[in-house]
Amino acid sequence: MSTQTKSRRDALVEELYRTEGKAEIIDGEVVELMPTGDDPNRAALEIVIRLREYERRVEEGRAFTDGAGFLGNLPNRQSFSPDAAFYVGEPSGMKFLEGAPIFAVEVRSENDYGPAAERAMKEKRADYFAAGTEAVWDVDLQSDEAVVRLFTNEGGAETPADTFARGAEATAGDALPDFSMPVEALFG
């Protein structure tokens, strides 16, 4: 990374620290993200609770809630803030975490539907995989069919490696062995 690129990234990270609310660094700008509504937030909370239980059973890694900042170094994205995540990197104290989570969850909000939203979510999944994330859940609480779509770095950002509907146990594939949760738990 050139000195100029590093100083620009450092300036953006400092701006991100000063930004109130959830935000990410995308295309060289700090982009504030819309807060979620009741159902998506409660679903993300339930996932974090299950990830925290998983954390207690395994030797490595930690669960994170919505709003945690993960710094990356991609050409078009320098940070992530998933709705829920599991991270196996080094603790960072009061600072943002360096690197991508091994598992990230994006719970759709009411504005996460339609062609433009689908493109943006696919691009974000591709960025997660380019940064080192192994699995991403796309959680769609309005779907009658596949409520949780599991994308993996092997399969890429476009085609789910697996889908989970109500009545099923959703997994994170090889990213989190022995982790699962009932899809039904995502509904209050």
C-alpha cells in the first residue's frame, strides 16, 4: 500500500470513528447506513445470541453484534459492519477489528428489496469474500420460501450454497462447524 493510499485510508478510518451511528467506508467515502426496524433487529439479536453460545463451545473466535466495525483493504471497500458476525482475529480493544469476520450476517430491512438492492447485496457479499469471509447469511424475513440463504467463498456471491426455510436448522457451512440454529427462532 502506498503512503498516500495509507494516509487516505487512515483519514477515512478516523472519520468513521467520528461518525455517529452505523456506517461503512465504501468507494472512498464514509457511508451512513439506515437503522433497522423491529423484526430485522430482533432476528439479528437472536443470531448473535446463538453465535455467543457457539463461542462458548469453541476454542477460538468471538461473536459480534450489529455496529461492530471490521476494517479491510479492498479497492472499493475499507470496512464492514454486518448485522451479526463471528470473528477469529486478534482482539482490538477500543478500536475497530482488523480484517473480515469469518462469518457475516446481513438481515434485510424494508428497503433491501428490488433490483438495485439485490445488486448492492451481491456486491457486498463479493467484497466479504474478497476480504476473507468464508460464509455469509442473507436473511429474508419476508420470504415464504428460503428465509436464510447461505453463501460461501467457494460458491461465490451469486448462487447460494444452501437455503433454509422455516422448520429447518440453518448452518454456516464449513465456516462454523457444528453451528446451527432453527430458522423459526428468527421470528419473534
